[in-house]
Amino acid sequence: MVKTPKFANDKVFAWVDKWNKVCTPDKIVVVKGTKKEHLAICEMMVKNGQFIKLNQKKRPECYLARSHESDVARVEGRTFICSKKEIDAGPTNHWMDPEVMKKLMLKSYKGCMKGRTMYVIPFAMGPIGNPITQYGIEITDSPYVVVNMNIMTRTGDAVMKHLGKDGDFIPCIHSVGAPLKKGQKDVAWPCAKKIEDKFITQFPEERQIWSFGSGYGGNALLGKKCFALRIASKLAKDEGWMAEHMLILTLTSPERKQYHVTAAFPSACGKTNLAMMLPKLPGWKLQTIGDDIAWLKPGDDGRLYAINPENGFFGVAPGTSMDSNPNALKSCKKGTIFTNVVLTPDGDIWWEDMGVKAPKEGIDWKGNPCYVCADDPYRMGPKPGMTKAEIKASGYVAAHKNSRFTAPAENCPVLDKSGFNGLWKGKPTGVPIDAILFGGRRPSTIPLVNEAKSWTHGVFMGSAAGSEVTAAVISDQIGQVRRDPMAMLPFFGYNVADYFQHWLEMERTSADATKLPKIYFVNWFRKGDDGRFMWPGFGDNSRVLKWICQRIEGQVKANVTPIGNLPLERDIDLSNNEGKFKVVPEDLRAILKVDKEGWKKEIATVGASYDEYDAKASKDTTVRSKTAKRVPKALRQILADVSAALAK
Ligand code: OXD
Ligand code: MN
């Protein structure tokens, strides 16, 4: 066994020593977080065939990785919340008794780092020293994880220094689950190949994260979903704040008034696009603070103040183009790691819907050759000369649908540096939030924008969120609408109904509830009967943001309906309605109407989801009843009120 290095902080030593004994790595490296070290790890991975160095003139300090085919997205079916009581994990989470799970996983961890290096990554979720920031130590045997964590979080010596002798942190352990025998050559993407050998486990009471068998994204970069959402949501509930799956943006009006907006949309529903959007409305400026996660704390003045705990963007590549999100593409120009995209002959990258013509040939995400399509220069197929129809029929994509870029936030041309650093008016409070948006991909029924009539109504709206399932998760339900309350379905660290109650408590415990953000539900994805989108989305979404700001200021009236307050058509500013995609006034009219029949069905399915959150409370009747009735009465009441109003 190698010797555990010394650490000034005894708790860090104990965590590393414990796992050194269990995992028996060949070597231990404590990550310093310097650029030199980061690049040296990248170069080592190039040498080992785990990274491809991209054309350094076109993409300085950029690399490409290709994952194993079994390891391409989050594995929700293998994600567990191991609270002591099953009821505390709730009906939406997989649960196992913590002691049983630990025994099981310890078997897997035994000797799992043989032949590998154990990296110890000290990391911060948020700007180091900010009062909202939290810290973690991730132990991993994956150099891919180290370099991605370097981009996605603040890592290294500065964190260790901040922890000092007795600073607290969330202990995280990760292994790809692929020990090497003496002399055995490593593969390009080591992982446990069988899905049942992968575990992504949170212990919310002990505040620990144990991950095994996967090297991909949220399964392995433990600061992101496991810590900043699952564990942090539990911390937040216990301590009276909020950890949410939300982007944060700063909007400046032509009158130079600043607004801060957060938005919770399910995975791959355009959070990154909205967070970096170029407003089409003249005079409006948008800046990015975060694209995926927000931590919000109530201030003494009643407002909610937010930071982005992350340091980079782990964005979905396909669909990111100079049209849809030029600022994301610019963020990928240097220091970026690409995973599962196409390699072009000149050492650059390509993906579907990048808005860039495909190269004549390239190497697809599986490492096989791919070729430009015969009748569409923007597509690639697995054989030369294939037509668009043939490629579509075969279901082939050259870049995986959940292929990603890991890009440093500092590259983003529209980064709000002050807000990103957790500052507001020079103080480390986070930024005050004016509006919270919920949304999802909803082809029918849900209007373009709908304002909640109260905080409780807003919580109801969030609880009722739903979306078509996307490729961000390995699932057989892709394309179907699933309920995704607050876009947190895969990320609740505790019982979903208790989480609703926590949202309601934020109003009850607020120093001044009138200062809480206004809540809206938006839907950029309405489709006509012919399947065409009825709203252009992207930069045109600034029209909706302007309306929201005007509502905050009390400058415009609204159409008060049973489902919420909708804009009057005349109040959606259509100036600069030019370009490839335009707002069609008849479509706008249609998506600002209440579809009564559609809403009756919607309300019925929301009610059914509440019933599930209540009734499926337990298989274990010794710890909870089958009808736990945990969904707050206040939300049931709104459901009943909306239903009655629609029936009139
Ligand atoms: C993500 C996700 O990667 O939500 O952000 O899946
Ligand atoms: Mn996300």
C-alpha cells in the first residue's frame, strides 16, 4: 500500500487514508489546481490514448475524449438517495438502506484503484471565501474527472488553504471501477461496462457522495449534480436556503436598470442558450452568471440572493451553433474538453446542428469514419454518399446526442464577472433575484409565458413542470412528456413533497415576503398542428423577458385567467422582428390563449403526479404508510381552485 500523504486538515487526511486502504491505488496525487498541472495531465492522457489533442492553432489547450458506449449520460436508474428512512428519499428516488449500500459498494471499491493513480481534488462550489460557497474533497482514479473538475469548479491549493486545519467539506469518492492488473494496458475510457455495476450514491444525512463505475458527466464530476443539487438541496432544507437546477442571468434595460433572473428548465431544454442569449430587442443587454445551478439564500431584506456554484459550462454540443448560441461556441474556443463529438481531418471538432458544413469525412463519436451526406452538407453518415433520408432512417448521428463541451466560464464573452464572482455592489452576497422562471419542452397547451398570482401559485407552477425527456439521461422514454417538478426530478436529495413544503416555507420565513422574486412559467417550444415551432425562441425570448421586467415594475396590465396572468398581445414588444426566424403574430395570439380543454387534462395529470408523490410513499409499511399525504395542502388547494375556475 502507498503511504497516505500528510494533510494539515485531519478530516481530509482521514478521508484519503480510509480510501487509500480500501482502493489500494499505485500512487496518490493531490491536485494543486495549476494550469501547468492541468495541461500535464491532459498531455499524459494524450500519450495514453485517452485524449486527442485538437488543432492548437484553432483550439488552443483543447482536447477530445470518446467515452465507452455504455457510459454516455447520467444513469438515473443507478442513482440512489440513501437516507436512513426510505420515506425521506421519497417516491421519486431510488433508495437503499445506507448500511446495506455501503457494504455493497465497499465490495466494489475493494482494490478498485490497483494499477491506477488516486487523485485527491480539493474543490470549491462557488467563489472561494464567499459566505454561500461550500467545499468538497473528491477522490477519483480518473484523470478525465480531474481535468473536467478543474474547469467546472475551483480546485487545488487555494481550496486546501481555505479549509485550513479544521474546515468542513463534503467528502466524495469516485472510481471508474476498472482496476488494472500488473502490465495490463489501459483502455481509452475505463468504466464498469454493466449498468448494474454502476452506483451514484448520496448519503444525505452523513453528507457524503459515493460514485462507482461511470466516468461521465454528472455521474463522475461529483461537484455538479451529486453535491450542488442532491446533497446541497438537503443542506439547504436544513439551513433555510435553496439549491436549484437554475441558470442565473443579468438583464440590463435600455434605461440601464439591472434585473437578475433565474430559470429552471429540465436537462437539455435550453438553459445554456437562455443564459447566454443575444437579445433581439434593441437596447437590452444580457449577461451570464451561470447556466445550470443556482444557490439562493434569503437576505435580511427579504430578497433571495444567488450565486452560481460552478466555474464552467458542461453544455450539450449538438444544436449549439452561431445562430442558437454564439456565446457558447465562443466559450469553447480555448481550454475546452469535448466529449463524444466528431473529429475533423484538420484536428477540429464538429457536431450536428452546429451551423457549420460537415467535413468530407471525419471520425464519429464511436471512433469510426463518417462522411458528409450526399444531399445535405450539414449532416454526416456512416457510409460515403448516404442521403439525408437514409441517415435519418438509420437513426445515425455522428456526434452523440448527449455529447458535451466542458468550457471555462471565464471564456464566455458575456460573463457578468461581478455576479459570477458572487458580488453585488462590491459585497460577497450573491445577486438579488427579481424573477424565477420555470419551463420545459411542451409542444401543446402551455402558453408562452404565465405569471404566478402568488408565491404559493408559483410553487404550484414549479411543482407541475414537465418536459419531453431528452438524451441527457439514459432512458427508454425519450420524447415522452414526464413530470419534472422544478426541473429537479433527478436531483432531489430528499422527499419531493417535503421539497415543495420547503419552497412554501421560504415565503413563511422570509423577512419580507413582498420582496421575494415573482414567478413565471415559460414555454418556448409550442408546436403547430404541422409540427412547426410557433415561437422562434433564442434571441426572441428577450421579448418575454422584457414583459417580465415590465410586470415587475408594474408598467403593464395582464390578462388575468384561471391558470395565471398572461400578457396582452400588444405588450409583447415586436420591434426588430427581422431575420431568419420571426414572430408570426397569429402564432403569438394562439400561444397567449388559455387552451381550456388542454388545461383540464393538464390539471388531471398534475393531480395524478401529486397522488403518486403521496401514495407511493413506501413499500416498507413499517416506516411509513402507503398514503403518506405529504404533498402540501396549499398546493392541493391551488389545484382544486384552478380546476374549479376552468370548469366555469
Ligand atoms: C446536465 C443535466 O448535465 O442536467 O446539466 O443533465
Ligand atoms: Mn443540468
